[in-house]
Amino acid sequence: MTVETRCISRSDILQSTLFHIQINRCQYIDAFPEKVTAVIDTAVRRRTLKKYDEVKNRLYRIKTNFFKINDIKKKDFFEGLYQRIENKI
């Protein structure tokens, strides 16, 4: 039996999400970062990340006031975050 090695930890994904929120000068009041982290964490395979198009719908379905409060587009935010996490891998 082989041990599956992950390329990025859940903690790293959460830190990247929080950093991306901070860089975009956004505010959040709910569990948005944790929800995003959970979705992206499930997209992490052994040493790769599923393609953005395979995960996009799950990200868009997260119930949050984040985008309304910050007047930011989901597309721009999630694509930028996904790129940031891909670069870490």
C-alpha cells in the first residue's frame, strides 16, 4: 500500500484564501474562507489540482454575503485565488 502524498495542505489553502482576501482589501463576516478551503481541498489530488472549470460550480454555490459586501465579482475573485493556489503547487 502506498501513502498518498499531498502537494498542498488544507492549512496552506486556508492561508492562501485569507491572503487573497486581504490582498483584495475585502471583508468577510461569515465562514466564507473555510467554505472555500473545503471546496478547494476536495479538488486537490495527489500532486495536482483539478482544473478550475471542474470546481467552479461548487465555488459559485457557496452561500455568502462576501461578494455583495465587497462589491467584487465571483469570477475575478475565484480565478485569482485558484491561480494563486496553483502557483503554490
